Amino acid sequence: MGRVVITGMGAWSCLGKNLEEVKDSLFHGRSGIILDPERKSWGYRSGLTGKVEPAQLKGLLDRRARIQLSEEAEYAYLATLEALKNAKMDMEFIEKNEVGILYGNDSSAKAVMEAIDIVRAKKDTMLIGSGSIFQSMNCTVTMNLSTIFKLKGINFTVSAACASGSHAIGLGYLFIKWGLQKQIVCGGAQEVNPYAFGSFDGLSAFSIREADPTKASRPFDRDRDGLVPSGGGATVILEDYDSAVKRGAPILAEVVGYGFSSNGEHISNSSMDGQIRSLQMALDDAKMTQHDIDYINAHATSTPGGDRAEAQAIDAVFGKAKPMVSSTKSMTGHECWMAGASEIVYSMLMMQHNFVAPNINFENPDEDSAKLNIVTKTVERNIDVFLSNSFGFGGTNSTLIIKKIK
Amino acid sequence: MSIPTTPAAMTKEEIIEKIKGFLVEEFETDAAKITPEANLRETLDLDSLDYVDLVVVIESNFGFKVVGEDFINIHTFQDFYDYCFNKVAQKTA
């Protein structure tokens, strides 16, 4: 079994357009949430959203590549560009090796809707244009990035609701661990537009604390009233340890554990039992106990039921060790398909720079969150091992454990 | 989505300038390379997907739809201009 390391990262999110900006936002506990008046005009119950800077790709990509990229694929491209650069993996290396891509994505609603609008208005499918099909499919990120970066290894999209990005990294870890691949671009992407979140808003799942947007996402807080949708793109380059050493790549950390489970219960309600199984599986895979984990980046999205189940699951597995816990969704909102990957990047930045980012807006615990060691102010401390949870609709659960290389 | 200009109000020269303008913008081509005798496909570096976008940009600028078979006889930009003149004329007749 091979060892799997992270040799590069990149991010484009409401916390910043690169790793440096994102790290700064995390350290200072800066929220990326705003109130978007456009959503109210669309009939949204909540107009709250993460504010993600639009991508400007002219000059970076030719016309053909640009017109094929969906919004989320644009974010994924920018994050991947940064990650490959940081991994010192250039086009010459990619040309000579079978580098793969496994990316989490579970919708491309804007591209689909815009195409349908044209057909309805013009009554002619050809007038949609040639780029739409490559924007509209769920695998828009992997089909485009594999073409742009000329990737020749494993190539598919992981669709697992809000655990998509985490499972993509988990699967990448397994492919390399089992010796099937040497390098894989992994990550998650999420579109941020009114087409993408209408049906989710319709479930009354979003916070309506619109008068104070930066206070709206408050995971684990007693007075939380729902999540805030957000998105962007986040990439990690996973690599076989020997490959990384051989090419002199920066080795940032090691992926040591992947756990997963399915609740086998309700389509949208969380399950403590399913989460515990995922957590325990990841610990077993890493050959670790609760005492080995320094920090948990919780899935906690700021919904009443979801946070309660996760607090109970974390307490059940980590009740004695009580590692530091925070949900970076307090600053980012819920980055959905991207979240499992972005939260690995966020936690990696904390590990690299010796701090734990705060769970902002955690003012009063409830009965369950009171049992956790929730970080409310930035803590400057070494992290050797962190764990990241991601849970999605349909009861899909994913847990990753990352260890510092010494 | 742009609103098609009323073709009847346009001279041949205006139509040529309009075509050059949207081709340069859509296909990011150097305007100086677009000459009457130059080859349309080679100059714009068109593949099968690009022809779909050419149909879209013609429809949005002139309001008529090109069928794929029509491209068989269009080789140079002059062929393309002539084709557009005729289509515009038919539309306004």
C-alpha cells in the first residue's frame, strides 16, 4: 500500500481568490456572506449568499476553452491552476505521466436553464451554441479540466451531494494507495447563482437573518436558523509519496484516513449512527484513536437538526479527548458540492500556519454543542492531525484524516 | 442576446463591416486577416463545434438561420458575404 501525500492546493472562494487571501480571512475570522437583492427579486425566502468573485479568464484560456466552462468549472480551473503551480507540476510533467482527475460536483443548473431559455424563446436547439453541452453536464469540471490540462489518468466526477468534494479526495486517496495512480487532481466545485439554490431555498433550509448577513451562518450556536449557500472551487493535488520525493515536490501533508457510510434512513435528515460509522472507519483506516486528532473541521452547516446530530456524533466518538472543533462554514456559508474539498484546503492552511480558525458567531451553546470543545476565537497552535467531516442528502457521509509530514 | 439590425436599412458595405465585426469578436481573429479571398474556415480556425457558433452569431445579428448544408459552398469570405447578401435580400423581399 502506497502512502498518499498532498503536494499542492488552490482555492477560489468567498474567503479569497487564492491561498494567501483565504488564509488571511480564516485567521481573522472574516465572513464572506452578503445579502443579494437579486435573489429576493427571484422570490427567494432568503437572499443570503457567499460572495464569490467572478472569474476573468480572457488571456488565460482561448475562446474554445472559455465557452465550454460552466461557472463552477471556471472556479475549479482557477483553483487547479494555483494548485498545480504550487505542486510544481508543469505541462511537461503532465504530458509524460498519467495524471488523473476526480472532482466533486453535483449540479450545473445555470448552464442548463440558460440553454432551455434559448430553446423556449427561439424554438431551435442549434441556437443554444456549442459550449452549452460541456457546461451543462454534471461532469463539466472533469471533462473541461482534463481537456485543458491534457490529463491522461483516471477521469470522472463524483456526485454525492454535499459530500462530493470529500469523497473525490477519499477516492483519489484510495486510487493512489492501491497503486493504480501516481498523481490525481482532486477537489470540489459549486456554482453560486440564483438558478442553483432555488429548490434548496424552497425547503426553508436557509437562514433568514438577513439584517445581519455576517452573523447568519452560526453553526452549533443555540440560535442558528439555517444555512447560507455559497460556492467556488478548491483543489488538492494528491500524489504517491515516492513520486513526490522523486520529483522534488513540496510535500504538504499526508492523507491517512478515509471513512464513509450511508445512513440508510431519511433523504434529508442527518443520522448520528451513520456519522459515527464514518468517523470510526476513518480512525480505523488511519490506525488512530480519538486522542490522535488535534482538530476537527466539522460539517456543521448551521441547521438546527444537522448540527445537533453531528455534535452528538462527535461527542460519542471524541468525548474523552475533546479535540478542538470549528466549522469554517460560519465564515463561508455552505459550499455544498465543494465543501468537502475546500474544508480540507482551509484546514491545511491552518496546519501549515499553526492556527485554528474560529467558529464565528458561536455565542451560546445548545445542549449538544456544549459538550464539544468549540473554538470561538483564533487559536495559534500546532496541528499535527486534523479530521474533516462532510455529509450530504441521501445520507452519504465522508470523513478524511490528514497528518502533518515531519 | 443582441437584437438583429433591420437588414433592409443596410448597404452591402455595412453588412460586410457588420460581419467582420462579429467574426472578430466571436472568434477572436485578427481583423486584418479577414480579406475577401481568404479562406473562411482556415482563417477563423473553425472546427465542427465552431460552425454551430457561427450559425448562432449570424442568427443573432441578421435574424436568419443558416442550415449546415449551406456551408458546403462557402469557402472564402467573399462567398460568405454573398451568401449573407442573398439571405438578407430574400428576408426583405
